[in-house]
Amino acid sequence: MASSPQIVPIIMAGGAGTRLWPVSRDTMPKQFIALLGGGLSAFQAAVKRVVGDGFDRPIVVTNNEFRFTCADQLSRLGIQADIVLEPERRDSAAAVAVGAVMAEQRMADTVCLVLASDHVIGDEAGFLEAIRAAATLAAEGRIMTLGIRPDHPSTAYGYIRPGQQPLGPGAHVLDRFVEKPDRATAEGYIAEGYVWNSGNFAFSSSVMLGELEAHAPQVLKAARAAVDKATPDLDFVRLDAAAFSLSPTISIDYAVMEKTKRGGVLAADFGWSDIGSWDSLHQVKDKDAEGNVLEGDVVALNTTNSFLRSEEALTTVVGLDGVVVVTTHDAVLVTSMAEAPNVKTLVAELKRQGRREAGEHLRIYRPWGWYQRIDIGDRWQVKHICVKPGGRLSLQRHHHRAEHWVVVHGTAEVTIDDTVKFYHENEAAYLPIGCVHRLHNPGKIDLKLIEVQVGSYTGEDDIVRIEDVYARS
């Protein structure tokens, strides 16, 4: 039997999940939100599962908007990874091709494991056992996909039909993929031994590159060129935009898995969910005696089998069964559990109406920390700003507004033109219109302040960056 080198995890972390709105939005999608136990995000949990013995340094494929979020969440875990930035979205085939090219550059024929960053795994020991079994078959030349044994006839997942030829315990040659079915069809699939398509793969880098060359040569050509012409940007790898743009937009299922003769499927059961909607998240969360998931400042009376979450305001529910109620700083979602998958359609309607809440959070994350609007009016705006230890905003100026910074926690180092001064709790700095200024947290605790903007225009695009340690100027 062929021996397997260390597995290179390739983590796909660039997507946006709208069915978990209003918590998940374009500016901070579900994979980076602390939805799991211990305050972990699904992204952190996904990476944490594949570090240590048997695993090489992970490759995280994301986009420019989430680069600092990825880096910050990895840093909190003490995990280092190659963070690769896609210039634009090209579906999963391009991302897999980039990961395979980079893994092959590390070592020829190395085994890769492609994982989504927004999945929940209940049995981590079972998961590791399954991927190591899949990796062994991958080292022998198979492109293995992890199939999940269904426990109900879900219409939210695609299915895989295993073939007759066995490859090992629980593993078979892959017969075919099928799209998300209706309920009656799903019941038939389960009766015939189909498994859910988890979207997680194991393969040898050289085998995947060969199959891409045979079945999706334009994807591979674009990926090779984008990697060859990639440039370092701080701690990130920025793929060449012109080369990457030439890749077709296609999934790895369509590009390779439905055409290859090397496909295999390993059926497993390790408590998997893609947490694609509130009802699926309810299924994997711990519940109280009434079947409720209660998170945040919520009170439920005579309520059963429901998901109630509040990020700020007291949220109360009385006398309901099978509902989802989610309260955020600027939006409230109320839906039946059965209709929860249709939240995606709701978000599309909100976007059609031009509602900011459809895609943007009130709290906006930046590499130095975050800011959140408190209130806004004619010629003024008030924000809450948090700068993490060592965080440093860009050296900048505004043409249309003055600002007042009131420190409420920590110490602020404030640059105003040629003057640098320290401000402590209950002290305030005034920044007149047009001054060149910067905010820095020199301490070891978070710096929090209230910013009051006054002027004819208070939009974020009234920022002229002069110098920026995060390479955004």
C-alpha cells in the first residue's frame, strides 16, 4: 500500500451564507461568527481540527474582504497558515486548483484535504478517522469525497450514489452525483443507499492536477498563472488578478468529480451539518427540556422546539412552537422553522429594495478592530470604536467633517498633524476638519472610545489615507 505524506488541508473560506441572516451578512458571513461552543467560529473549528500530527501547514483560500478576519481568528488559536486571496469569486474549481498547485509546489504527490469552513462536526474523532481513511485511498490515486449517511430525507443537500465496486471499509467507487431533490425523491435515495454530498474531498495533488488538465484545462491554466504571478501582501498571498479572471466559473463537482474515472466516496457518520439555515443549526445545537435553543438575552414562555437568539435587546416569545426569532442591533427575523431555508429569498428581496441591512452589519470589522454606528442625523454621526492592542488606524484626513474622540476604556495615542499625545479614560481629543490624524492603541487592553462626527458629510468615503500599516492606502 502506498504511504501517504502529511495531509495538506485546503480550507475554503470565501463564501457568504445568506440563510443565516441577519447574523450572517456579506460583511461578516457565517463561517467567521462565533456560533459554536466555546466562542469559536466554524472557520476556527475547521482549521483547529486539522492541525497537529499528520497535517501540514493549512492553505486558507479566501478573498480580500476577509483577509484580516482570517488572520485574526487564526492568531487567536495560535495557528499559522498560508492565506491565499482570490481576486474575485470563481466558484470552487478555481480555489481547489489553486490549492492543488500550491500543495504540489511544496511536495510532489502530496495528499490534500479540501474542507469547507462553515460546517459543524459533532464527532471529531470519527471525522479524523474518516479523513485518514480517505487520505490513504487518495494516496493510491483516488479522488475521494466524504459522503454522509443520511438520518432524514433532507432536501437541502445534494446526494451521491456509491458504485458497486468496493475500495475499502465504507468506501466505494463513485457512481454519480445528483442535485438537491424533493422530499419524495430524497426518501427514495435513502432507501437505495445514497449518501449526502458533504463537499469535502481528499486527493493527491498530482492526480487532481492531472484530472483538471483532462477535464477543465482553462481552470488549471488560470490557477497556475495566478499562483506563478502571485505577490506577497503583508502575511498574505495575493493571486494575480488578470490570470485568475480567465478561469471559468464552475464548481469542482461539475469540473472534475462528475467526469473523472478516479472518483470514490467514503460513507461516514460523524454528526455533520453545513449549518446552511437556522433550522439546521437548531438541529446540531444543545437544547433545553422544551427543545429550545436559547442564546443571549431571551426569555421563552410556553414555547417549544424553537431557536431564539438575541445579540443585544431583550427578546421574548410566548406560546409558540417551531419558530426562529433572531434579534440583532438593527434587524429582527421571525420565521417558522419550516420556512427558515427561505430566508435566502428574503435577503434577495431586501437587496432588491436597496436595504443596507441585507448585506452590511452595523458593526464593521477592520484589521485594527471594529466600529459600530450608535446614531446618525443631519450633519452628525456617533460611533463606538474599539481598537485592539497594537492596532493602528491609517494616517488620514477628512474634507467634510471634524471629529471628537472620547476615551472610555484604555489609552489612546493620538496624532494630530505634528503633535502626538496620549489620552486616557474620560479625556477627549478634538480633530478639526482637514487635519492629518491617526489613532493607535499602545496598550495591552482594548481601546474603546466614542467618536462624534460633525460636518456636511459623514460617509466612510470621506477618508483620504496617507499611510497605512495594513497596506490599504
